[in-house]
Amino acid sequence: MPPGATEARRAAVLGSPIAHSLSPVLHRAAYAELGLTGWSYDRFEVDEATLPGFIEKLGPEWAGLSLTMPLKRAVIPLLGEVTETAASVEAVNTVVFTKDGRRVGDNTDIPGIVAALHERGIEEVDSAAILGAGATASSALAALSRVCPGEIAVYVRSEARAAEMRQWAERLEVSVRIADWADAEQALHAPLVISTTPAGATDALARSVPERPTALFDVLYDPWPTALAARWSAYGGAVVSGLDLLVHQALLQVEQMTGRAPAPLDAMRKAGERALAAR
């Protein structure tokens, strides 16, 4: 049995709403595979107002937290340290409690996107397109800064969103071209398309998928496949799903919180697939 396997350690995912989160399924599967019988992982409904109090009450048995909306930015003032990756997009989805009592914030979404792309053989693209400009789009832009040296077209619905993406582009030092959502079908011809939109937002684009599509990364995972992903796959294009992202970012969280690497990618993915199939 690995050293510390039976030690009582806790972790959890926080957010609002949180009932839909697959994080407990993924992390518990990792603990089981790693033989960490003393570890537990839960979910808690926590918003910006209740976050400070929640964190202050945590005892020494806590190893870390996963954070989803709306807490990724709200948690930053409560931390003693934030990694360069998280600071680059002002978003923390992972908090690790160190043995000396520090709270360290990180963002595993960005390397998770890169790892999911690499898993499908997408190492580098000359140009790319992002559909949407919400919170996930900034992480997508940061991930593309690592795999796309060329121009990134971002299709948005409002000038306010356009301004935000220009700011992120400047901060991340990437070349961005802002385009109107009305022209979003043009995005589908890019070597890599990352869709960061809510469910249903890209359904109308499915009919415009080219006959020989390249690569699509759709960050949704429930319901799956989206209309866009289904058409893309039917035409033979490479498709990376939101579950791929969820598993890869969770894998990095498990490694950081437990200190065990590599985390069991296959076991985590299969657990996620089973949980989604049961919904």
C-alpha cells in the first residue's frame, strides 16, 4: 500500500450550481485506482458570498479544492500564491493546501486543453478560431498561445465581449482578429475550431460544416454530442470533447493534490463516461 494511502485527506469541488458536476466521479475513480483509501472528494454549493467563510473553516485534513463558476476569480484574494498560468487569465480552478499552510491557486484548464489536443495528435496549428467569448474562451486563448503561432479569429456577439478578448490577447501576446457572430460559419474552415458556447448556441452552424473538416474542440459534454460535433464527426473531422478537457484538467488536479503521478487517465475517463451514460 502506498505511503499515506489510509491517511484521512479531503478534497471537494465548489461552485453554484454544483449538483451537475462530474468532478467527484473523476477524482474518486483516481483515488480508487491509486489505492488512496483514506481520501474523500465531495461537492459543495458555494457562491462568492459564502466562499471566504467556507475556506476559513477548513482543517488540516484538507488537501485541495476544485473551483467552478462563479468562484474562479472570487477565490484569488483569498490565496497566498497564484501560479503564472492562473494569473495569465485571472482564473483559478484549483487550490492546493500545502503542508506548511499555504493556499496555492492554479489553473489546470489551460494545460488540460493543450493535453486533450495533444492526445488527439494536434500539436500545432497555423491558425485557429474560437466560437464565443465567455469565461472559457480566455482559457482557450491561453491554451492556443501554446499551440498556435498564427492568427486566432474570435467570433463574438457583442462589442463588450470583443473588448474583453482584445484585452486578453494583448495580455497573452497572441494575434487575435475579432469577428461578428453572424459570420461564424467562416470559423469552421480554420485548422482548429474551439467552441466555448453554451448548449444549443452552435446548433445552427452544423449545416455549414465543410465536407472535409479539420479539428473541432467542443467544450460541452452534456448533452453529447452537440449537433456541431455530430456533423463534424460524420464528415470525418477530428473531435475533442468537453469530457476530454474535464478529465485532463482533473488529472492535473489529482496529481497536485495527492502528490501522485501519473494519475490514472483511462480509469477517470471511463468513470466519467459511465456517469454521463447513466444520466
